[in-house]
Amino acid sequence: MRRLDRLAYLIVDQFLCAAWAMAHLGEARDGARLLGAYDSTSRQPGGLGFRPFADEKEVRQRAETEVRAVLPGETYERAYAEGGGLSAREAAALI
């Protein structure tokens, strides 16, 4: 179980790509949850350290734009907040 938690952190940066894809696959609520999880996890003391995207801010903004385009504002905000309360493992399970 502990190993799974460590492995979940390896894909946190992929939450951005998954959120974008989910907006196009009819799973935008989970996309918003992933954005919330990404933001809360990457803001932890020390952050994640590993940043595979040189243009992370742009990738993050594009993912949010795509998700917001298909969700009403209130629905996005609620799902985003839910994602902020997920562990990396719980968020990874959404993918």
C-alpha cells in the first residue's frame, strides 16, 4: 500500500494532461477534481520537485480552460474543491 502511494506521486504532473483529456471525453467533473488535486499536491512544502513540462503554467491554464468550457461555474468550483481534498493516490484512481 505504501508503495502505491509513492507511485501515485509519479503521475501527479500527468493530472494536467488527464484533466484536459477528460474535458473532451465527457468526464469534465473528474478533470476539475484532478486540477484541484494537482494544485493542492504541488503546493505542499517542497512541492513535487519534478516538473516534466517546461511550460507548466500554460499547460495548467489550457487544461482549466478546457474543463471550464464544458462545466457550469458552480459545478467546476465544487469539483475542484473536492479534488483539493484528495490524496495523490485517490486522484490517480480517477484516471
